[in-house]
Amino acid sequence: MSTPRDGVVRTPDERFADLPGHPWAPSYATTSDGLRMALLDEGPRDAPPVVLLHGEPTWSYLWRRVVPPLLDAGLRVVAPDLIGFGRSDKPVDDAAYTYAGHVEQLRSVLLDALDLTGVTLVGQDWGGLLGLRLVAEHPVRFARVCTANTGLPDGSYAMGQEWQRFADFVRRTPDLPVGLLVSFGCATELAPEVVAAYDAPFPDAASKAGARAFPDLIPQRPDQAGAAENRAAWEVLRGWDRPWLNAFSDGDPITRGADALFAAQVPGTAGQPHTTVEGAGHFLQEDRGPELGAVLVSWLRGLGVVA
């Protein structure tokens, strides 16, 4: 692996050769802390941008089956690899990863480097935890939101039993079987080559620091890092009256019920065509990617964003 600077590794490009179902070449941008972030950036540059944010322990490859319907509708699709994941740079020290750091890295790439405005944010898993912070802290840049199997924990409650088992496994397993973990979060069986695509970004245990760090970054106590910032974000979102769609799956024990919290508290959810994606697990993009893409296009068409 090449080393862009001390303490950071970069996965060799050859590990991403011949990815099944993923024909797009990566783009790159530099974060405000000097790291290289990879992203899928396809479609006309002057088209309405849709930002797709992944979570733990995946990368933008997760969105490959959602992307084609969006591109066919004439949209610009931006799907970053979070720092520590995919083709992006990977600090090897678990402590290098913080909630605030991930938010700032995304902000500097999406809002500074790419200068996106009128954004439709689609967040799943940590993609929601990070993306909703950006929405709350920079609301002028975002026109609408879709939450899909995600939430915004503010330290007022602990995560559920299913998540606690996952977090305990991560703590006990330095060399995480990433592809296997993704397959466990799906309702459908993944082909071996797809599992391998999720393993591709991580040649060794050192490169998995970001995946190891993520679970313990979720605020589960009022005094935990990120809790106060998320409470402040909730105050903004309780006044958010722009369109907000919930598109949760019917088979995710980790985020089940979070859609009801958004519907009860965010004014922009009123009157929207909320959808339950059937036959899907936590990673609904894998299980029902084309269906999720069609849901997004139909929603945006109903809002007049696309013809």
C-alpha cells in the first residue's frame, strides 16, 4: 500500500479492478485536514445534485444499484467514500476517527471543494448520522432529505440489543471480516464477488481502523462526544419544513422505529410519500437498490426536481 503521509495508508488501485456492477471511475478531493477522499461523481455538473452517504463498514460501492435510475433521470450523483473506507485515505490509528472529524471532512469536500447547493441528501446508517449534521449546520445548501435506515442519536438513549451485539463483536475483532458483516446485514444472499468487493478496501487489519472506531462514536450518553452537537441539530431539524422522505426497509432491527421519530418531529415529513422498502435488511441498497432508486426518482419527479 502507498503511504500518502505518516500514519495514513491508501489501498492500491488494483484491489478495485473489475468490481461487479460498478463501471464508474472515481474522482478525488482533498479534505480540510489534508486527506484524499474518493467519490463517485457522475451526471451533468449543472444538474440537481443527489448526495448518497454510506455508513459502517461499507463504501460507495453500496449505492451502485441505486445510481442508474438517478442518472437516467438526469441527476448529478455524488457518493463519497468516508475517510477510512473505500478508496479514501485511511488513518491507521483508531483514535484518529471522531464524529466531528467525519462531519468536517464531508463538509470540506461537499460544500467547499465541490461547492454543492440545492442538495438532495440520502443517508443510510452513519450516512444519516453525518449527513443530518451537515443539513442542520448548513441548511442553506440542502433542499431536501431522504433518510433510509438511519437515525440521529443524541445521547438520551442507548442503542438496541442487536446493535450492542454488533458493537461488542467489533471491539473483540481487530481484523474485521468486513464483507461477511455486510452480508449479515442483508436479507438476500450476496454473491462471493460482491462480498469480495466489500473486502477490497481493506488489505489488512491496520486499514480497518475506521471500521473499528465507528461503533463507539455513536452518542449513547448525554456527555459523550457528539451528543450536544446532535441535540443542537435536532433543534434545527424540528423547524425543517423542506421535503423529507423516509424510505426505511421492513427488515432492519437496528434502525426500526427511527422513521417514526423523524415523522413526529420534522415538519418537512408532512405529506410526503413515505415508503417501506419490502424484502430488505439493514443494507437496503444491496437488497432492493433499483427499487430504492425508483422511489427517489418518483419522489423528486413529484416535487418537480426532474421531469
